Amino acid sequence: MKRIAVLFMAALAALAAQAQDRADRQDLQDPASSTFILFGDPQGYVKYDINQPIFELTTLWVADNVEHLNIKAVLCTGDLVEQNENNALDRRMLNQSSTQMWESISRSVARIDGKVPFIACGGNHDYGFKHSESYITNYPKYITFERNPTYAGCMVAEYPNREGHASLENAAFEFEMPGWEHRILVISSEFAPSAGAVKWARDLVTSDRFKDDYVVYLTHSYLHAKSAKYTDNEGYWVTQQEGNHSGKMLWENLISQVPNIRLVICGHTGRPSPDKDPEKDNELSVAYRVDTNTAGKKVHQMEFNVQTLGGGWEGNGGDGWLRILEFMPDGKTIKVRTYSPLFGISPSTKHLAHRNAPYDRFDMVID
């Protein structure tokens, strides 16, 4: 009987090992590290019903790795939906109503509710009728404070949205990372932040309570993909209203002026390559630059948008790509990896699950 029990346990161990290999489980480079997971513009996933399970796979992957990767939060660059408030379906570009798209996002995010915070800035497609023709948004209807108990442990401030409602569109979340002397303060922002939202962020991060934190500012439109130039003069109704900030204005009025904003993360821009080359597609969907603020500190600025990957504008929505931001326990290094659970889940495709070009795998050192 004892021998049978030993053989049974060995068989279970073998099955577990096979399951782990099949899933291509990712590991921390240092067991003492902690991570943020970054999603880029999921609108392409939710606008077609056939794509929606791909985004849900990414949130299921997060839920399965919270402890293994010591995940502190999931960040998202905005454009949660393709159209915020529209029932007239343009079959050339979607087959879901706005309500169906918001419900899809909600179902996917539900996979991590109660496990880690989901922190998303507002994107241009999350406002107005189709894309920012007004300040109307369904964001606070679906991404609520009450749905995820983990918000209570890290959310430290908020600012009303443009309709005057309490909303996680403009909110701040504080985290402690192992080995980091400075706490990490993540600020999410509405699309093209208003003058009031920018003042709120500036006053918050320079206050006595947070002035020693390292700040991650999460905003939708900030850098152009590949060129890494600041966005400016965009043609949306929201961006044309006085006081609303482009990427260029954010750098001039906030990012460069505040000593402790050390990382900016955005999405929004990007395009498929004319010759449909997957490697060129990847390069045209990301950007990275480092500039020095007025206090002489380096500010790392990163753009990540997956919406045209996996087949272009009307493809599968992004091939499941996400980024793992590993905060090393040296208290200054963030290692960036670009990974796809969609490819990683199968032995036949897991060799494609990592993007290792210099613009997809690199280190950021906070000085």
C-alpha cells in the first residue's frame, strides 16, 4: 500500500510538472522582486466577440500568477472599449455594442477582483459617442471602487471626473515594494487631463505625505509610438477644449516640473506595418525615452499599445501581449519583459511567447 501511495504521488508530481511546462510559467529573476503587469489598449479584444476570450486569458493568467510573480497591481493604458456609447454597429470594424464591450471588460477584470488592483487611465475611445466627442463616459459605471476589495488597501486619493463623479479615472494608489526605500505611488488620469486634474496630481505628489515616493504617472496619450515624440494638437473634441493636456503639455506643465515623477506609462498610438511584418508591427506599437526633469532626475517614459498586433486594426486585438515590470530588490532597477500567455499556453507556440528586441526587453534604473 505504501508503495502504491508513493507511485501515486510521483504520478501527480509528474502531471503537475507537465502542466507547468505546458503553461510556460514565468519566473522572477530575483525571488525577492515584485511586479506590476501592464496591459496595452484592450479595445481591439472587446470590439469582436470572437476576440474577447483572449483578453480574459490575460487576466486569468494574472490571477494564476499573483503569488508566483508577487504581482502588486495590473496597470492598463486606457481605451478599454472601442466606442463608449454607441449601438449602431459598423460591421467593418466591430460586432459589439458599447454595452457589450463594457460588459466584456468587466467580465475580464472580474478575474482579478479581490486579488490585485486594476488601475486603468481613461482613453479617447472611453469618452463621448465613439471617440471623445464629449466628456460622457461609462468608465465609473463598470470600473468601480466597490467591485475590488484590494483597492481599499492601496488607494490614497481621487479627483472627480469631468462629469463631477467620483471615479478611478483620476486616482492615486500607493505600494511598498520589497527592497525599495521609496514607496511607489501610481496615478491614473483621464484622457487629455484637465487643468484641474493636472493641478490635483501636482499638489498630491509634492505634498508632505508623498514627496518622497517614486511616482508612476499613467496616462493614455503622451508619446507617439516608435518616434517617442510627445503627442500634440490631436483632433478630438476633448483635446480641443481649453486646459486639456496633450503629451507635450503634460511634460511641460507636470512631468518635467515635479522631482519625484520617475516613470510615465502611456498607450494610444501605434499602427501596423505596411508590409504586415510582425516584427515591424511590434516596433511600431511601442516607444521609450528618458529625459531629465528640472530637479536633474531622469524620467523614464514608455508607450505600449497592442491593439494592432495579431492581424492589424481588425485582427485579434493584440495576441495576448503584456509587459511584466519587475521591481528588483536593489531598490532602483525595473526590468521590462514583453510576454504573451496566448502563445505561452501551448507547447507548439511557447517559443513565440517572448519578444526580446531591445525595445521590448530592457532595464530602467531610477537614479
